[in-house]
Amino acid sequence: MTLPAEFGLIARHFAPLAGKGGLGLGDDAALLDPPPGRSLVLAADAMVAGVHFLPDDPPETLGRKLLRVNLSDLAAMGATPLAYLMTTAFPRGVTQDWIAAFAAGLALDQAEFGIELLGGDTVATDGPATFSLTILGHVAPGAALRRMGARVGDEVWVSGSIGDGALGLLALTGRLPPDPHLASRYRLPQPRVALGLALVGLARAAMDVSDGLVQDLGHLARAAGCGAVIEAASVPLSAPAQAALAADPALLPRIMTGGDDYELLFAADPADSDRVLAAAAEAGVPVTRIGVFVAGQGVRLRDPAGHDVPLPASGWSHF
């Protein structure tokens, strides 16, 4: 018997991604046994064409980005990836080759990050391509990193480099010269899963940088009932970002507020700075001290002369 088109598509492209709990994607729901003695961590994110990715982005990058932005949420909680559920709304007329490339990208990242598909839903839409993913991870009970917990005097740390995602979008849309590194950072963020695990019991608060460094640090500061100061000169920039900023200093606000970095932002006791550096080295991820939590409210960006840098906006918002 020939399968209906929807089920044939699922069997061809997505069933091979399913783990044991996914039951071959042949049932109405999945079965999952969490690791004994562990607490589940769940997160969800959606991506819409024209909002979170460019309509002509390669399909092999889209499934990977969808998975990676969710893995970044697990990293921010210090969680180990376990499995995921995914809903895909493909535009009518999408080709089998396009879907095959989308699924092939997912397969690459499932292997890299040790995670498997449990199920979800596949539909067609007259609107833009839309994808949603719910991810599951696990932590020791009570050990998850949280946004709340920073204290006045704690140091502000960030992983990797800031601004590449935002500048990558500008490069891909012709507002900056083409740059392969920046484009890759926009299309394929690097979730800092190993670093998140290394920071458990060390970071006092943490989250990932998705909506802009300034705005996301504001979330940590607000949860702690304090403010924060960022030393602009300390914020780590990649070589392409440094070159872009040198050519156009007006890009500084975009770098600090543009988002799409998916780096880890966290608070730590100054007395633990050596331990933070050692944990980051073990995880193979560079980290940088960029500021401090202070009494008061809000986030200030300070230049080398000690003056506040005005910012037209703090970060990305859908509304």
C-alpha cells in the first residue's frame, strides 16, 4: 500500500532521525525514560522565514540552526542534551530535495551533539516556512543554572565572540561586504554545551545571548535586582568584526545589541575567576570578563574613557 504523501515524506526524511523513543515516528506520541535520578530540562524555540532566517538560506543550515538555538538554551541551564520534538510547516511546492537537505543537516548535528528526534508534526502552509522545536535535556536535581543569582560585585563573563551573528546578517543582505565567517556565524551558531556543563556549581547566573548582549545582560541584572556595567573595550570580537568596526565605528551599537550570538553570558564571584578560566579551558571555549554587576538598575556600556556609550535600543524584540 502506498503511504499518503505526508506520511511518505516523514518516513523518507525524518524517521531515520528518530531514536528508540521515537518508535519510528509511527505512533501518536513518543516514549522517553529520563536518566535515573536526573531532572528534565525543556525549552522551545521557533524560526520563521524572513524573521529568524533568510528565505534563500541553504536548507541544510536551517534544521541545524533550529536545533542549535535550542541546544544553546540547554547550555545556558548547564543541561545535557537528550532528545527533541519538531514541527515543520513547509511552504506548498517545496521540493523533496530541499527537505532532504534540511533533514541531512539535522542528521549532522544529531551526531555531533548526541541527540535524537522523538517526533512532532509535518504540515504544509501558504505562508512562510516555519519551524518549531522543543528540546529535552537533563541535569542533577537542583543543579540547573538559572538567570537569577548574580550579586553586586560579581563579574560579567561571556563566551566566544560577540556581534558576529548581527554583522553576518548585514553581510548576507548586502549592507556589509560579504564575509564567510560572519555569514557562517549567523547561519550556524555554536551552542556552548560543554561550557554550560563545566559552569554548573560555578556560575551564579547564566543565559545565552540571543537578543543582544545589552538586553540579555539586563535580564540577568533585573533578576538579581541590580544593574550592570559593560566595558566596551573588553567585549571579545572576532577578527572580521574588528575589521568591520574599524571601517565603520557606527556599527558598535549593532554589535552590542544585534543578537544571534548564542554565546553564554554568566555571572561569577571574582574569587572564582581562575576556576572559571580553568573550566572554560577544559571545555575548549574561550571566555572573557567584560564587566561587573553594580547597585542600581539597567545596563550601561562604558568606553575606555569611562563615558557611557549611548545606545538607540537595547536589543531585539518581536513586538
